[in-house]
Amino acid sequence: MRLLKGLLLGVLTLVLLLIGIMFAIHNTQPVALNFVFFSLPEFSVSFWLILSFFFGGVIGVTLSVVMLLQMKARALQLKRKLNQLDSELAKLRQASTSA
């Protein structure tokens, strides 16, 4: 099963790489990006699209990691609170049985 998964992942990677190469070959028109306050130099359309895809992925992964860390910190905080309440409940139970 592990071998099949690795083989499938390798084939998928090769297919995506070939699609990317074909995309870069067929989109060679130079384009300059003009923003409100500045403009970027001319590069091919494929370069700009691949660059934006890459930076979008990096930003997405970064935001996901930040959210994951926040969620783990919140889970740890709630776990500590639960342990505190469990120990308090145990003390109250012990006090009520000894009284």
C-alpha cells in the first residue's frame, strides 16, 4: 500500500511538472505589471502566474500554521483549565465524603 501511494504521488508530481513546463512554453509573451504606485519589469506571463501561485501558497501555508499554533495554544489552555477543575472536583468530593 505504501509503495502504491508513493508511486501514485510520483506520477502525479511528474504530470504536474509536465503541465507546468507546457504552460511555461506556451505563455512566453512579455508583460509588465503596473500597480498604482509602481510598476514591475517585463517578464513572461507564465513567470508572473507561477510566481503569484508560489507566493499565494506560501502565504496560505503561513496563515494555516499561525492558525494551527493558535488552536494548539487554546487547546493547551483548555486542557490546563480542565485539569484544574478536575482536581478541584476531586477535592470537593473528598471533603464531602469526609464530612
